[in-house]
Amino acid sequence: MLPSHPHKFNDLYEKYGLGAVKNLWLLTVRVRQEGGFLAGVTLSAFNNLPEKILFNCLITFALKGKTKNVLLSMYVLETTQKIPASLDAVWDFMSSPANLKHITPEYMGFEVLTPNLPEKMYPGMMIAYHVTPVLGIKMKWVTEITHVSDHHYFVDEQRHGPYKIWHHEHHLESIPGGVLMRDRVSYLPPFGFLGDLAQSLFIKGQLKEIFDFRTRKVEERFGKMPGA
């Protein structure tokens, strides 16, 4: 039976734990990627989760009027970083596929799968890699470099992976004393209200951690802009 009164989100997290929600969302992503190959494993894992966690999430979103609008939710992450280096040096570093692994946290398990990648990105370029964001679940991600304006910007979009939509703009511009790097990521998690819940619980925070890590790695290579 459905519970007569939905728990508030905080009560839900305290009762069942963040790990249970992560497990549910990530396993569902994995089953979609594998075309149902791991369905038996996933159903077994679901049986170990309290059923009320699903019911309470559904009721809470319904009461808040989000059951229709959540599928249209587009999240945006924007970051900026000032770098005390030349535009040539920063562009060469950021536009090289070989450097992706160096600016990604180790816990993500980033592994490039595409062999013989060129030194520079170009429009139409496809890059495949494995990532292991949480719980040791390895996922395949394929991105396409859709736009490149030399020394100005490039755009990568997900073609296969955990998101329903992923569009990442990388912008560089010369400023006094160095370069301003701006990133804008527009993304949409899959699975409706479950994806929206995952965004609140851990996607938003994890993306911030990834970009914070990249900031530190860029500072290690080029230094920190005075006064930044």
C-alpha cells in the first residue's frame, strides 16, 4: 500500500540513506546501457531496497506538481577560471584529448577507449571512454566534438552515456594578464523524477567536485592568477 503521508525528503534520506538512492539510479542507468543484459542482477538489487522509497518519491513529486514538468527540467552548470598564461598555451592544453585523463579525478576511473586520438580536436571527432562515478559501476560514455572555433571555443555532446542530454561548451578569451576560461554545461538526467532526485542528491555535487578538481590541476600547470 502507498503510505498515507509522504515523508519529507530529509526524512527519506535519513531513513533509507543516500547510498540506496544512488544504487537505484545508477543500476537503472546501467541496465539501459546494456540493453537489459543485467536485468536479473538489477531486479535482485531492487528487492533489497525498501519499496517505500519509490512510493514516497513518487508521491512527493506528485504533490509538488512536478510529475509533468520534471521531464522538461534542464540543469545548467557554469564555471569561470582566470589563468596566467597565453591563449596559445591554454588552448593547446584544453583542446588536446590526451589531457582529459589528467584533469579528471582518479575516483572517476576515467579510461579513454578510442585508439590513436589526434593531438587536436576537430568537429565530428568521436571519443569513447569508461567512467566509474560511484559504487564501482563502470559506464561507457561516447562524446562528439560538434563545434570548434580555433582559440575561441569548442563544444562536446554526449552520444551515448548516463545522461539524456549533455551539452558542454568550453570558451577561452584573452584578458589582461592571461586567459579567462568559461564553461557552460547544459544537461538532463534520465528517468524523470528519479533523475531529478539524483540531481538533488549527488549529480550536482559531483559535477562541482569534478570542476573544482580541474581548477586545481590547471593551477598546478599554469599557476594562479594574482587576485583571483
